[in-house]
Amino acid sequence: MSKKTLLPLDDDDDDVLAQRIAETATQRGIPSLTPMPVALSTAHVGARRPIKIEVSDPLFEALTVAAARQKVTKRYLILSALRDAGYPVEDTDFQEDGRRLRGSRKS
């Protein structure tokens, strides 16, 4: 039985450690479990706030049908409408957290 050599993981800096893990995975030709960091503007991250609105049943149903036809979320439809109306909606505002992408809907 061969014994694997383990590299010490004593780096204090998470970024350095993540880089070492990614480099080791590349060298060995295996997938890395450390995703590349997504750069988000700090202005948007700290400024995000939830909005809750109540709408009539016909509007809710119309949004549901339109979202299903376009294969998007109601949130996407509303943000698109706000951007089309001239509000400052950034591309990062459209990013989903991935919880709804399951099964055959993944693409």
C-alpha cells in the first residue's frame, strides 16, 4: 500500500491557502473545490435591502405566467421593468442565488 504525501495547510491567510489548493488541483489534474471568487462592488453588497409588495391576484397571475413563459423569475421581470423605466438597476441586481435552479431547469 502506498502512502500519500500530504502538504501542510498551515497558512493563516485564506486567500493564500485557496490559491495553494487550486494550484495543487491543477498540477494533479483534479477538479478544485475552491471556486474562483466573484468580484462584487462593495457599494451594492452593503446597500442591498429587501422590498415586499402586495399586488392584486390578476397581476400576480400575469407575472407568474409571463415568468414561466420566459423561463425567468418574477423578480427578474420586475427588475427589468424598473430598469426600462429608467431606474438605476445594475446587472449584478439580476444575479440569482441558485436555489430555484433544480433538475431540468438548469442550463
